[in-house]
Amino acid sequence: MTTNAIDIPGYKPGTWVLDASHSEVGFSVRHMMISKVRGAFGMKSATLIAPENPLEAKVEAHVDATTLDTKDEGRDAHLRSGDFFDVENHPTIDFVSTGVRIEGGDFLVDGDLTIRGTTKPVTFEFDFGGFGNDPYGNYKAGASAKTVINREDFGLVWNAALETGGVLVGKDVTITLDLQGALQAA
């Protein structure tokens, strides 16, 4: 590793690709200002180019917005509509990293998140689950990550006022990633 590199036990440089069947993008948002609604998207693809120094890594990820699932078909249809994600015109949610850093002991990945055609900078806080070989000889890595965005910054502005005061849908959305990737053979 280079002089400015960090030590992550089990880390191997190379190209890592997403194992979509073991990965998920989740979200939660306030509903009626009293509870949270949770949902998930299917991952379409993700690639991590990992050099010797993990702080020089590059990530590109794509989420299939059409797979949105909150366990309520009517709500899902509304969220896929032009009022929210407009999946007919914007079928993916995209992330491209712009930097990796450690701050206060936290492993942070900065990047540009694109939702509904609007791109804004975000920072994900990562937690590594570890590395290991699966039963088929593939070297795998697991991680989780989290960030909070203001949905209105991305053009997701639909809302409804409540008779009791407040609004139906909160502005802040917590995005959670549960990821597994495989190191590609050289």
C-alpha cells in the first residue's frame, strides 16, 4: 500500500462488481409527521475500481427506479408517477463517486447522486462488514452505508397538507445501502 493508504483487513485491489441478489437500496421517510414509511429498490449495477490505496477508489452505481417497493401497490404506483420519481422518463437513480475520505473515524464516500434528472452532491457513511470467499471460490466484500437527503432538492416536491397541521410526506429521506460485491478475476 502507498504511504497515505489506510489498512482495511482483507482488502484487495481490483475491480469489484455488485452482487445484486445480495444487495439492496432502502429508504425511509416520515409519513403524516408521526411514523415512517420504508421502501426498497433493486440494484441494477455497481462497479468499484479499487486501487492499492482504498482512499483512491472510484464507485459508479445504478439503481432500477422501476423496482420501487413499499409493500403497497397504490403507493408504489404514485411514487413511480410524475409526482415523484417519474420512472417512465427517469428509470434509474445514479451515483458516481467524487472522493473517499476518513473523517472522525468514519469512512466517507462523496459523490454525485442523480434522481429524476437532478444531480446533487451527497456523502455516504460506510461500514465494512468484511471480506471472504463464498462456497464457489468468489472473493466477496460486504458493506452498509447511509445518507440523508432532502427529496425536494431532487424535484420530488409533491405533498399534501393535513387537516391536523403539517404535511403527508416529510422532506428528509434516509437512504440505506446493504451491499455485497465480488472481486473480478484479473
